[in-house]
Amino acid sequence: MGLKVGQLIPNFSLTDQNGIPFKSTDLLGSKSFVLFFYPKDNTPGCTAEVCSFRDNYEEFTDLGAEVVGISSDSEASHRRFSKKFNLPFILLSDKGGKVRKMFKVEGSLFNLLPGRETYVINKDGRVEMVFNSASSSRHMKKALATLKSM
């Protein structure tokens, strides 16, 4: 099982779809954020999930939160995926699953597929919500509801 509500997230650094370094510490202290781990770019479930975050992105930013997606796909794959679906948030490339392991995100389907897990993290870096489900349709709704209740 992944990190629990109330735990501090580990500090991490990855590159985004444009090759720009992203550090989790850049957001801490300034805004809450949603960090969602998804299996793979351009698959039906993952596309539906990222597009649900895209379609509701303004609600997240209106609540003062940022949205960040993570998968093990390359920066180039993320760049194409982001452009194809006009994503307004960053996608981080976690080659080798280093950050996925730090967050203890378990795989699905007998650990053959990377897991799908969403975190809502407050300004202080503490987990406010964790949702783990292979179903892509509920992640955005759970994250938005949590932010509204904070």
C-alpha cells in the first residue's frame, strides 16, 4: 500500500515533458497539488483520466492547486501526449519508477502493470488523500472533492 493520509511526501526531482527539471520542493509551502500516477500514455484508461483532469483543470487552479501527472514514459512520449490532448499541466517522466517506488505505488494485474494512484498533497507536503483504483474514471472526482473540503 502507498503512503498514508497525514504522511509527508518524499522530496523528488524529475523532468517534465519539455525536459525541464521539476522539484517537489518548488510547490511545497506555496500551494497544494494533485499528484497522479498513471500506467501509460495513449492508452484508453489513461487518456480518459488525463483528459478528466484537463477538462476540470480550472477548478483545481481556482482552488489554488496544481495538477501533476507521472508515468514511466519518456519525455518525448509525454510531449506528444500532452500536445495531442492539449494538457495544461505537466507530465513527469519517471523512467525506472524511482518516484513510484518512493510513493510505494503498487502495480496492478499481478504487478504486471504500473499502478494507478492519486494523491492530494497540502502546502506543507502532507498527504490529504490517497486513492488507488485501476478504474480511471474516479480519480479526478475524488481529488477535486478532497481539495474542496480542505
